[in-house]
Amino acid sequence: MLLTAWGSKGSGSGQFMQPQGIALDTSGNVYVSDSITNNIQEVH
């Protein structure tokens, strides 16, 4: 399966206003930063 989108527009859990960056850790966890809310969320 190809994943083409995560979350929705907003400032709550699993939501993004302006996703800015993406990172992976050594365990394969995915993190997304948001430049408007200044949050970093782990995406499952």
C-alpha cells in the first residue's frame, strides 16, 4: 500500500498547518515539524 497523506489541516493531534520537515529515528519512527504551530509530532 502506498501512503500519500497523513493527518488533516489544523493544530490538534495528527493535524498540521504547514508541515516543514520530516525525520526518521533509528527505530523507524517518523516525526513531522510544523512551522506555524511550532510543534513536532510523531506520526504513526
